[in-house]
Amino acid sequence: MPELPEVEALRGFLTGACVGKGIARTELVAFACLKTFEIPLGALAGLDVDGVERRGKFVCLSIGGLWLVFHLARGGWLTWRDTMPDKPARPGKGPLALRVVYDDDSGFDLTEMGTQKRLAVYVVDALDAVPGIATLGPDPLADAFTPDVLDGILDRAGRAQLKGVLRDQRIVAGIGNAYSDEILHAAKLSPFKPASGLDAAERATLYQAIRTELADAVARSSGLAAKELKGDKKLNLRVHGKTGQPCPVCGATIAEVSFADSSLQYCPGCQTGGKPLADRRLSKLLK
């Protein structure tokens, strides 16, 4: 799933690739991905791209007073083409969801793999008209995200587990499953530790881990083409997706906790004092 660093890199890539270009046409292939209807997708034709912004995990293209917004969800991605096909895209069983073609014949495809179709596209006249943007928490890389802001988040979260707090877009915008694992590993904190249970030193360490892990990932991704971002992310993860491999910090075997449709990875040596966390799904099977 693309998270803040990859989406920020996409924003930068699209800024250089399409700002100043006019929209020649849009081709909606997966009709369920379009979540708004008051402003038709065709209204973008003939308008110029003014800029590209990011809100959490949303990419937002400013186009002649309107906004084309998309969220790639778990299986979505953007593929840029310097020359788009002449023939219109047609609905089918493939991954293509939306095609955007510019007046110089370049453009991009939004695709989605897997059976869970959650990629979402919006055409709006104000970003707050997108429900997911209207409810976003603070951006963890913004100047306004201070240690005091994090303290307030942790206090309000109470006994909620850190992993869930970091992933909740209404609490902190842009962090997903992978980077929450990386942040908690860097902070040497258990993903199941209660948010309000952190002492002052742990809060300071968590704040620094949030800022550093995300900023470093953004710096690594900056300037990469869209097609390179997935590989770069996987290459630089220390614990997420590394179950059974040695921790690069302490050498302990990276462990996993599985849920219904996702999993988390952590290092027992760095984060839980050597104790394994209960795998709820596995525990049910053993009963």
C-alpha cells in the first residue's frame, strides 16, 4: 500500500510531469472507483493542471478550478506513459481503472490489483468535499506537528494500542501498516503498548522516530520515477514484510502477528524484551 513517502514522491513526480499541461481526455474503466457524480469526470477536459498537492495518502491534482483526487488504497498504483495509446481504454477484467491523457499525448493510468477494489477517485471543487480528506488528522511531517501535538494525540488515545493509533488516518495522516512497523521498531516500542502508557522519554523517542523514518523515506524517494517507488520502499524496510529474517539492529528473528486481512512485523529483541506477542489468528487455530 502506498503511504506518505510514496504518495509524496508521486506528488513531486506528477508536479514535474504534468503541471501546465491540458487534459485531453479521461477514460473511466472501472466505474465503481469514481466516488463523486455532481461534477462529471468529463468536466476536466480542456482544463490545465495548475498544481499537485498531497493530503495524507491522497494525491490531489488542481485542474482549472476543480480537483481530481485519488487514493490508491491497498492494491492501487499509478503508471506514467510518455505516449498514451490512441485507442480508448475499454472496460474489462484487467487492472486498469482510470486513464488520464494530456494534450501532448502523455498521461497516466490508475490500476488496481487484487480482489478488494478500494481505489477511489473524486472530482470536486473543494478538497474538503472528499470525506477522507475532511476527517484527516495532522500531517506528521508538517511544521505544526510538534511534540506537544503528539502528546495530545497519545493522551486522547488512552489505552489504545500504538500500532492502531499510528495507522488511524483520523489521528495521524499518511502512516500505514509498513511505516508504523518501521517507526515502532526505530522507537523500540511494542506495537501493543497503550498510547497513554508512554513515559516522557518514550514519547520523545516516538516523536523523533516518526519524523526521521518518514523524512528519510521521502528523501530516498524524491526524484524517483513512479515505476521505481515500490521497489525502493521494499528495499529499505527493516522489519515490515521481513518475518523470519534477522533484525538488522540486534540479530533477533523478526516475528509477525496476523489479523483477518493484514499482519504486523516486529523485533522481539528490540521492542518487546524478547517476549513474543500473541498471534490472535494462530491462537484460535490451536484451540
